[in-house]
Amino acid sequence: TNLIENPYVRHRAEIVRAPMNDNESLFDKHKRSGILNLRIECELLIFVAQTGMNLTQAASFAREKYRWKSNGEDLDVFRVYKSRRDGEAIFRCFKSYREHLEKYLAWLDETGFSDQDTRLFPLLSRGMIRVQNAKVGFYTTKEALKKISLSFIGPQQLRKTRVNWLLRRGQDLDITADQMAHDKGVLLRDYEMPHHQSA
């Protein structure tokens, strides 16, 4: 805050950055929603990159107890149902993502988000968790990246990159289409990008 010249702006920054009182909740004031949303937006982007899930589906994805099952270099993730182990995989990710996701789940518990909403990515707006199906614009992330002159890479580009990486690595259209839950024609028409080394 010492670098902020304007005394009013500096005073507001000091208030926002002051530690919370012991009896104060993150949800009592909306002043901290920016930093919380930054974490959640980034986690949502990481999730999309890891799973290949589309943004609308990922943003409304419910937080649940997960069962992890190895599938080669990937993990298939299942919902935990009482008294049965069967069920369809709800997403697939790289093995290394499991530890990262579990840390994020613990953070949701520690901050109290888990008590407020059942979604995996409960974004805030003016101190309240946004309604289901609210548009995710990644405004907080875009603003933070703009300040440090970095480009924003959105969910669609992340998914496209994942598809092309899988196509190049496995060189199997059927497997990639299955992993991305897409028809082969859609994959080639909407996702495949030219790659000079493959050509």
C-alpha cells in the first residue's frame, strides 16, 4: 500500500487488506469477493483444462465425494454412492491433478464455501454466491492478468489445446473423441488445429 499515492485509495486498500476479526465471516462483507473469485475462477480454468469439460457444465458442477480409479495415465472419477461402487465416471483427469483438486476442496471447507453452496465453483457477487447458471465472465482473472500484461486464455482455447495435445500424443481420433465426449466429426471440424510437425 505504500506505493499507492492517492491517500483515499491507499486508505481503502488498507481497510480491504486488514485482517478479519475472529468473529467475522468471509461472507459478512463483499470486499473480499475479488480475491476469493480470483482463486475460484483460476481453479475453474484448471478444471476445464484437466477434464476437457465445457464451461457451462463445469461451472454448475456439484461438489461431491469422489472415488478415483486409475485408467492408464489418467484417473476416472466417480461419484460415491452409498452401498454400491458402480456408476458412470463423471470426469477423467491426469493423475497429478488429484492432489491439486483435493487441496482446493480443503480450501472450500476452510473458507466456509462448502457450508454456503454445493457447487464446486461457487463464485461470489456482492457478498452472495451467484445463482446457478449465472454467466462466468472471468472478470477478476482478466483484470489481474491485464495489470501484469499477460493474455487471458479462456476455457474454449484450453479445451482446444487439450484436444490437439491428445490427438498429437496418442494419434488416435477414436480415443480422443471418447475422452472429450465428442463426435469425431465435431472434433475435427471445431477443435483440430494444423500442426506443422505432424504434417
